[in-house]
Amino acid sequence: MPIYEYLCSKCRRRMSFLVLVSSSFEPACKFCKSRDLEQLFSRFAMPKSEEKRLESMADPSSLAGLDEKDPASVARWMKKMGREMGEDLGEDMDQIAEEAAQEAAGDDASSTSSSDDL
């Protein structure tokens, strides 16, 4: 079941169509209903085997930019690893990362203020 992508010449919007039977397929713009569409070359993805995904995660370069003391950095790394394994961490992960960053900022502020008291 191929997915075809088109650009409407009239309204300049992109759209995709899942085509089950190509012989009866006549595309029309989903927005302005024009039939003046230009077929685009679609991007494609090559799936990796689980072994290849694990190998890429074990590569030390995958840790580039990771600061284990920075919660935001750790959250970005976790999202990257989740995407690599095909897992959707969802909006909860964003909220947890934001809370961790706020806590870390609060800890830094309290340690700075306590050192001023000395």
C-alpha cells in the first residue's frame, strides 16, 4: 500500500494519499479540491534491525553532548534513545524533564545563597 505525496498547484499545500487500488486513484486537493496536483518524491525510511539499533546506541559518539549533571541534557538523551528504540515516551517525559530542570535550578540557587551566608 503505497503512500503518494502531492503538492497542489493552486493552494501550494502538501498532502499525502494512501492508495489501495492505483487503477482507480484520481487525486484531488484535500483543501481546495483542485485536481492540478504535482506528485512529489516521498522520503523513505529504511528500518534497522534491533541489533543495529543496539549497536548504534552502544557507540560512544551517541553520548556526545550528554552532561549527566544537567537534567535537561539527560532528558534529551533519553528521548533520543527512545526514538532509536521506536518507543514514544510521550508528553509525560517532557513534564518530568522540565520539573527536573526546575529542581536543579532551585538546588543551584539554594547552594549559592547558603554560601553567601558564610
